[in-house]
Amino acid sequence: MAKDISLLGLNRPEYPPSRELFMSELAWSVDRAVKNSEKKPDLAGYAYGELSARAKTGFEFTQPRPGTEKFEQLCSVLVDGRKARDRDDAARMVSILLKELEAPYSNKALRSAATPLGVETALLQDLRGITGKKNPANLALNLEKMYALGGGKTSVAASWTSAVMSSSGGGLPAWIRDFYAIVAPGDIEAVVETVKQHGPSHAVPDLRQPRWLPKNTPYTWFAAAWDNLCQRGWADQMPRRRWTDWASCVARTALASGFMFEMHLYRRLCAALITNEEAGDAVRAMMEDSNRLFGWDDLMQKSAADVGPVIRQLADAGSACMKVVNELASNDESGVPSFAHFDDDVNGLAAWISAAREACKNRPGFEQEVGNALSAKKSGTANNTWETIRYSLLSRSSDGEQDLYALLKSAGRYTWVEPGQEWLVTISSLEAAGPRQLSRMTDLTSALAAIGIDASQRTLVSRLENYGLARSSHDADDALEIMPGF
């Protein structure tokens, strides 16, 4: 196994063009782990719908078409279940249900995805099929690694599979569940059974969990929010489509904020190597600053609230600093130890800084090298990181449908924090112990800080009151009680 020289063990990022792919890739990751195999050599990938007349060699489209055996099978299910009077009535219903399953897509999309309401529908597409890339980034593994960094006890895929397979099947009528259970084409049916059998016990071995990470990072927030969403009854209290949207919201927020945090640490660690600041103080400062990467105050002018330069600098300088640090750690002659060497030390990051400073103190031109990295402009690697962060958080509205789960908005040259209503509902609700349980303002501000957002209290109170979530008077300050969405 290759030596892990990275800070946190994360794979390189890649922007997923469809939020449905988070759940789909989690489902497919279970099948790949069990079979320890990759895709069929002649298969480019799975997609739900075909949206373009361009060449589609190798793609398999999973949406049943009229006249096919699968379409007729679905018609029979509705007739036999007395949901339709006859075959023609059933055919109309099947077409409507299949169209409703299709997720919104942009004008430029070549292929569409199905809404991942359960295991069967999540497997109707994969990242290769939607992007057309032969070797896309491992989205599921990055989520699993971030979950583990936050102290997760199971796995992201295991919790999600268990939730959607809950015995009560809450949020989805039985006949709808049975209908969508047989939409998948024949060659995916075996995959469905594999995921159902092995998903709840799915585990990803040998993931990093450094003890030096504090308790208020995007990773700790992700692990807690995901466990809450999947394990505390939310799936049985919510419409399944809404619950699925919440899951995608948590995943996309975690992916973006997790890479923001990593890039922030690389920048600050690289800078710390050429300063005389006490190592422990440097670590405390960088961790505290990670809680306020973005400012959110509705009263600020857009020019002052612009977070676009922050994302650009994090991606550009963070990627360049990562390269400097990782090249040092990969060179045995440099004397710079790997970060993993200090994973069991609660003061491990400070210890790494001290060891790296000692190894680099006589390195020719090192200060200039670090200075160049800190002022670096965009590169290929940086662009991937920038796209992953920006587009995971940015409003991705489709024709006729608003993105209610975005964190950022953009107009002209400015990008600012402007959460969709459902984003704030999701984040605040998952600070409660479960459905119908209250949380407090201090819980919400802590969650936002972990994600990297320094939010004005007056802005939060105003938003919560407008959404009907504030239980107590705004005079209660941090003790203000927040109602959950369900």
C-alpha cells in the first residue's frame, strides 16, 4: 500500500453535476465493495433518461419506455393492484409516475437522473453515466472519509441503506414503493439485492481518524447530522422525497465545507512553517479561523459580503500549499514526517509543525517556495477544488424549479451567503434530537461555525421568524428555541 502523505487522507475533489448522484454513488459503492469489481468493459454508465441526440454508445438508460416488457410489467402491477381500471389507464399512470421520478436537470444536460427514493431508484444511474467520464472521482469514498474524520461509527452508505429500508416504509405509500421497486432493468436487479443484503452492514476499513482534529469541524457536523437524519426516525416522519432532499443537502454541504476546511489547513500549515509563532498557538488560531471562512449578514452590501474571492484563494493557495507540503512528506530525505504519524496524538498537528520546521530550517529557498504557494494563482488541481466547493454550495436551479437547498447565490461578479429556505430548515432541524424535538439558537450557531459560517444573530433570528421556526422571542438570544421542520 502506498504511503499516505496527505493531511487528512481525502481523495481529490470533483464536482458532481447532479445532487441525486450522492445517494446513487453510496448505493453503488456497496455493490463494488462486495463484488470487488469495476464496471463492465462495454458499459459507459447508467442514466435514467436520454436528453440528447448525440452519440450514446455504451450508455444504458434505465427509464422504461412504452412498448417495452418492463413498461408492460409496470402496467400490470397497477391493474392487478386495482390502482388502474384497465391497461390504457395504467399506461397513462405509469408514464406520469416515471416522469415524476425524473429529477430536474439543466438545459445543457445530456442525460437525466432519477430521484433516489430508495435502493432501487438510487441504482438507476451512476456517476459515469451522468458525467460521461470513464474514471470520475470516487464521490462515495470522499463522503465516507469525511464521515470517519468526524468520528462516524458506521458508514455513510450503511446508515442511508438502513434508513430507506426501514420496515415501516414511512413517507412512501406501499403501492408506490412496490411500483418503483420493479422499475430497474434486469441487469440491475442483482445489484439491488446485493445492496439490500450488505448495505446495512457496509463498512469502509482503514480510514483516518486523527485525534488532533477538534470537535467543531465540517466532519464532526457531517457525522452527527447524517447519523441524526438516518437513525432517529426522520425517514418515517417525512415524505420520502423531502427526506431524500435533506440527505442530498447534508451531503453536498459536507463535501464543499470539508474541502474548504482541508484547503484552509494546508494554507495555514504552510505559512506556519516559516514563522516563529509557537506551534500550539498556530494550530489554535487556524482552527478558530476555520469557523469563520464565510460571513453571513443580510445587512451587508454585496461587495462586502462577497465570498467568491475566499473560495478562489482557498482553492488556489490551498492546492499550491498542499503540493509543497506533500512533496516534502513524500521525500524521505527531507526529514518531514507524514501527518498520519501523529494521528494518535491530540497535539499531533502542533507536533508535526515543530518537526517540519526543524527539517526545513536549512532548506535553500524554502521561504520563497512557501511565499509563491501562498500567492499562487489557479491551476488545474485548484480549479477542480474551486468547482467542487463553489458549485456544491451555489444555487443550481433548473428550469421552473428553484434550488431551495443551496447556501450561496451569485449575480454579476459577487457571490454571497444566501441560503435557500430549506437549507436552513435542514441544518437547524438536524440539531434537534429527533423529529418534533426543539433545538436552540446556540446549537444552530455552533453547527454553522463548524461548517465555516460566521452568522449574524439578527440575521438568523429574522430568517427563523420568517420561516415560522422560532419558538421564543428574539430577546432570548442563544436560548431561542427552534422548531424542527417535522
